[in-house]
Amino acid sequence: MQIRSVFQSPKSIVCSWNSTTELPILTSLSFEDYPKDERAVLDFRGGAREAKKWMNQWIWERDCLKEYKETRNGLVGADYSSKLSPWLSIGCISAVEVYWEIKKYEEERVANESTYWLFFELLWREFFRFVARRYGAGIFKRHGIKDAIERATLGDPKTFKRWKEGRTPNAFVNANMIELATTGWMSNRGRQNVASYLVHDLGQDWLSGARHFEQHLIDYDPCSNYGNWMYLGGVGNDPRPNRAFNLEKQAEYYDPDETFRKLWLA
């Protein structure tokens, strides 16, 4: 597999506006200035500089890449995963840049399963882009990319509302949904569990869940979001008709001392 080189930065950029003009901030555009929740995994800030700054911190200063495969299913804190997806989703940093940073790390420090696994996650991200290009608007339809009649769902508004607000009978699901609503972030492990719970335990519409994520995720990306939801909903790239999680076992394994649940449900 050949990955192209990173494009060189331009020597100069000619702006179509007065270069001395300050960029507007959210409050000047009538958006509220939301206070940061101390429980948030990271204080995400936009821009290419912030993206590269965090990538350098996580990979080189904190040296987290070498153990990524072991920590990637974490739930609390900044270090368990790269947290690069918010910047990747809006183009502040590219997958190519991340790939070459991984290769540099492998040359200068260590090449192991963890370094490969971050590369693998980038490939998974690209795969969903190819799926979206192949099926187009099909990824937004209830039957997904499966050639089948749209299956009926309960679609109970009250049940769905309780899921959104983190008021279900399952504490592990509730903690993840509250984190999402509060910070715009949810771990990969959390996303899989709450999606499985909505579809397979509550019998609700996967498409409604995908739309809720679209509304709240700080790293929302249409291809990855709908691709993953189709996968869990049984209408995507999966030969298995039912990919349901055992939520009790998941919580026991990934949150054995209930640190995550206590953090968000206190």
C-alpha cells in the first residue's frame, strides 16, 4: 500500500479579506459561551495548530501511542485514545498527516501492534468513505445498504427520549448518553454499547439514533457515523443479522469499579 506524501505548506496565502480583521468568536455570532465541564475528556479547540499541538502531545510528549491497542477501549481521561477525530472530521488535520506521524514514531521509538492499530483505525475510517461513495444517499435510509424491505421498529417517542436523556434502566448507557449531551464526546466503546442497546434492547430505530449522534457529536462525520450505526443496526457492512452486545458484561469488563458510571451519574 502506498500513501502519498504530505503536501508542503504554501509559502504565502493571499486573503480575499483584510488580513488584519479578527475572526469572529461564537458569542459574536449569537452563540452561547458554554462553560467547560470538568469531567470532559479534553478541552477541544478548533484549528490546524491545535490539532497538530494535540497530536504532538499525545504521540510524543505523553507517549500514548505505544500502548494504544491496550487503552483504546477506555472511558475516562484524555490518553486512552488519540482524540484526533474532531479535527479529522472538519479537515483541521488529515489522515495522511496522522499516518506519517505514526511512521515517524515507528522509526524513532517503536513499531508494535498499537502503532499498527491506530493506522488500522484510519483505514476503517476510509472504508466508510468508500461505502458512502458507493451507496450515496442509501446510507441515510432505514434499510441502509441492504437490499431489503425497511423493517418495522417500535419507534416509541417516550422510550427514545429516555435513551437520549440518559434515563434508561441501564446505568452504563445512561452515563455515556449524559457524557455525550454534556460534552459532545463519547468513547468508541460507549458508542457501540448505546447503539446496541437502543436497537436490540429497546427495539428502536437505528436511524433516529444516528441522527441524534449527528446533532451532538463534536467529531460528527456522516460516513463514519452512519456507517457505524448501520453496522450495529444490522443493515450495513456485516453478514451477521444481529450484532447485539451484552451490556452487563460490557460494563463489568470495561468499567469494573464503576469509575465511569460514578463520574457521570453522581
